[in-house]
Amino acid sequence: MEDTRNLIDEYKGLSNEQVFDALDKKRTELEIAIENVEHDFNIGSIVRTANSFNVSKVHIIGRKKYNRRGAMCTDKYLKIVHHASIEEFLKTQEGRELVAIENNTPRAKTLHTKRFTEKTTLIFGSENNGISQELLEEAADVRYIESFGSTRSVNVGAAAAIAMYEWTRQNLFAGDEFDK
């Protein structure tokens, strides 16, 4: 029987648990936190992207329920931890740099000038309300993604993908030469 899951060839034919275990052996130090995201599809989209970058954990703060269809079953291959409160989440973050991706605060600086540490947790909030003030105050750094069109921001799922890629570029591809 053909394995029709959206997996790279290395994982075809393996059970979900076997895929999880294989990925677990080579997870990155990056963690993702999602707080107060109102549109369920965005959480699923962020989870799918987190799988693509093989992050070590995805933290969901607040509402536990989300639209798993957006995750395209990738939630089966990740460590997803639910926290009922910000305090509960913060207890898991000792020794990690919390970086909020948020454009609605004067504290925010451009993403392209950020030098990420290996043990980073990227925090994302909702489309409409952003990250709560309480969690923003706990973040060591706040960054925004530069926009060049008519809107002041990109969708939170797209923002998560951009920020995860930038962390990956800096931490996994460090020292790689540019093509000439």
C-alpha cells in the first residue's frame, strides 16, 4: 500500500510514532509559543511550519482548541504543549531568550537586524490583538517584519514562517558561503 502522507522519502512507510522518534533525535533548539490566536487556522499553519523547521516544541498559551486541518497532520510529529496561563508557560522557559514577533509596540525593532541565540523561543499572537501586554513585558526582545506594500503587517502564519527561517538561517546555516 502506497504511503500518501506528505512526508519526505526518508519517512515514507514509517508509523507516526516512528516519524516522531526519528525527528526527535535531530530537533533544533528553537521553540515556538502561540498566544491568543483567534483564528484557529493560523495555529495549524504555524504548527505545520514548525514541523518543517523541526522545532523542539510548540507551546500554545490559552485556548487549547485549534483547527488541526491547517497543520496537515504534522502535529503528530511535534511536541505540542498546552499552557493554561502565561505564568505556566514562563516556568518552562528558563535559560531561553523570548523573542516576540509583534509590530504594535514602540519597543519593536526590525527582524533583519536581530542576531538570534540558539536557545530562542519565538512568540506569536493573534491577527487582531497581537501578543498580550503581560507576555510582551516578559519578552527579552520584540521584533517586527518589515513591510513594503500597503499593509503594515503580514499574516501571523506567514510571519511565523519568516521568523523561523531567519532563526534557522542564522543557527543552522552559519558559516555557509553565498553563491557567486
